[in-house]
Amino acid sequence: MKPTSIAFLYFAGCPNSEPSLANLKAAIAELNLDVKLSIIEVKDPRQAAEAGFLGSPSILVDGRDLETGLPPEGSSFSCRIYEIEGRRTGRLPKDYIKARLQSLC
């Protein structure tokens, strides 16, 4: 089942948001996905809690977290660090995003 919506959540000043968003857009294009992409700036901890924001940047695919494949639990108004291929990074690589999108489809 192909996703119908993808939300990119970030907070202003996050150094990883722009490159991660560019990689997300490239992954969507390369996979030829016809989805609604929402770009959401999370402005404070209250909004983070309401949105299930797990840190900047976060990607939700039909309401499920890109990394875990599950609906987000809790919230964090902070930078988000991912463990990808044994390395810690806040910047989501295009190939990682593509692989995760394919696994969620």
C-alpha cells in the first residue's frame, strides 16, 4: 500500500532540517510517489506534544514515524539523532529515507 501523506516536522534553526527535507523530496521523486507532503514548523513544546514531534527533523508517513514505523509516542522539542548503519546522525540520507519509505509501503 503506497503512502498518501508524508509530514516533515522540524524547528527553526535545526541544521539538519534543510538537507533532510531535500533528501526526502528527492526520495519521493525517485520512488515516483504521489503523496501530499506537509512541511510543519514546530514552534514550541506544547505544539511538539500535540503533533507527537520526536525531535527535529522527523518524518511521519500516514501518521507513522519513518524510523520506527509506529505512531509517535511522547514528544521532544529538541534535535533528533538517528542511528543509521552504525553511525549517529541528525541528517537523514536519501537512501535511508527511500529504504524506509519502501518498507512502509
